[in-house]
Amino acid sequence: MKIAFFTEGGYFGKVPRNTPNMRTDQAWICALDAIHVPIFNSPNISEKFDVSIVIIPKEKNREHLALNQVDLIKNIKSISDKVYVMQESTHWDWQDDSFNSMAWYYSQLLESDGILCHNDIDVPYFKGITNKPTWVFPTLMITDLVKESDKKSDSVFVAGNWHTTYRGFDAWVIGNEFDSKMYGFKSGKFKSGEETNGVEYLPWMTWVDFMFELSKSKYGVQTYQASAGQFPLNCSYLGIPCIGYSDINTQRDLHPMTSVERGDVESARMIANRLKTDSNFYKNCSEHTKELYNQLYSESVFIEKVKSIL
């Protein structure tokens, strides 16, 4: 099967396995031996594909690439037997766009052959607004280059900044329960003054380097709004128990003993305290999440799931 991914990335071709900054979309492309095509270059492609997967950029980048004025999915359909739209961010993020931009995005969903989503909770939403076939497209890691640090500490890594999308405040409150050093990373929505909250924020680095730094921490916390869920997946591979909200598939599936309902900070703090004080509970969580990663989210499992979809 010949598969293409159309994203806002500026490169053309395949993604080699030794790519150090292997983000989720690049991991998908790599595992499926697919071809990446810059989305703004789609009208100029004559190569034919069996399946095309389109990750539509957010409004700011759509305007920059002048995508809001073109029949994007219709153009890609001319060179592909099937065209699916892959969810970007939360399933409601695009509703912060202007009216015209929302109308354009919705029309692209309706033009597609189906929708690919991050989480189970996203499926009935997209299926409901489009009446299109809709599936969960699992988040993935390519782990060839991942190395773990020999230096371990009692620190906690809190993912997400203090913004409504990332819900970093929730993670910060839960992280404080460990009474340990806290680490984090900055996003584009990092707020002025946030660096005074006691978290040591790492400088920008490649994903492989980030995994090495993450492996030094004993605990993880992430309370993002439901989206790709890369961080709980990262933690699981490294055997780090991650506390988070259960509407994210990777959190619920890989960290069942440390997942809570969205907004249940009280229960999350209780779990943090138990991880800190009960060594057997910590050990069980650590070993179990590693087992679940291999069973549910390894590359071979991903490929079989995607084959059944496509």
C-alpha cells in the first residue's frame, strides 16, 4: 500500500529511523514507510497514492500557507484513492478560529473519506458532525535512538504550561504533592512569569534528548486536554508512573492505576502521595506500565491496527 502524509512540514520524502527529533507525525510516517508531502505543495504533485492522510494545520499556519482559499481535500483526492483527515490538537481547538476559517475546515472534513482521531472520546464527536467513518489512530514512538540516563532522582516531570489547552496548573498542583524537584518544558503558550513557579524548565532539545532527560525523573504528571497523549506514552516506555486524566487513551490504557477522571485533582494528589510513600505500589505501577506499552503501543501493534483501518 502506497501511503502519503500531507502536513505543514517543509520536507519531501520518507522519514529515516535515525531521525533524532521523531515527533508523533514523523513516527507514523516512518513506521508505515510512507511519503511525506508538504501540504502547501499538494496541487503540484502528480504521484499517485492508495491512501493519503492529511493533518490540516491550525488557522494561523493555514493563513500563512494560503490554504483557506483552496479545495485542499479535493485536490488531494485527484491523486489518491482514499483521503483521511487526521485530527490536530483537541477536537474543539479549531472552533477558536474565525467563522470563515471554521467553515473551510468543516468543509474539508466533509470532503474526506473519513476521520482519524487521537482518543476514544473524539470518535463520536467527529462522526457526529460529519457522518463519516471515524477511527482512533494510535499515538506512536520510534525508540531506536532512545537512551536512558544512569542518573536517577526523586524528581517529578510536570508536562504542560499554565494554559487552558495544557492544563499545566493542574499538573503543577499535583506535582507539588511529591515535595520534590520539578522539571518541565516550555510550549509556544508559555506565559510571562510562569518561570517563577518553582519548575525548572528545560531548554529546547530534540525528542531523543528530551527522552534522556525525562528518564532521570521518578514520576510524571500530565493533565493536558485530550489530544495525542505523547507524554504518558513516553513515561510508559521508560517505566515512569504518570498521573493524568483518563480521557486520554495513552494515559488510561498505560497508567490505569494512576489515572483519574478529568478535574479530579483531589484523587490525583492522593495517588501522588501513595507513589511517594508506598514503594510496592510504585514498583507495581512501573512494571505494569512497561508491560502494557509492549502489549498495546509497540510499533508492531500500531502497524497491525493501522492495517485494519486502511
